Amino acid sequence: MSCSINQQWSYLISELRYFAFVTPTIYLNYLFILINKKMAKPSAEYFPQTVLS
């Protein structure tokens, strides 16, 4: 009985570690993409040659 409980706890801990590391990186990547899109609009106006390349 205790063995299965330990397996469930280790599984939960691994799941928590996975979400703790993966979810912030996905969220940060999404934020960086939004920031890059906002920054790319004025830079495209200032530097039209960057759009062609």
C-alpha cells in the first residue's frame, strides 16, 4: 500500500516539476513574441530594408 502511495507522490512531484519549469517558459516565450511584434512594427517603419531581408 505504501509503495503505491510513494509512486503516486513521485509522479505528482514530477508533474509539478514539469509544470513549474515548462509553463513559465511557454508563457515567457509568448510574452517575448508579443513584445517582438510590438517592437517590430516601429522598427519596420524606421528601417524598411529589414522587412525585405
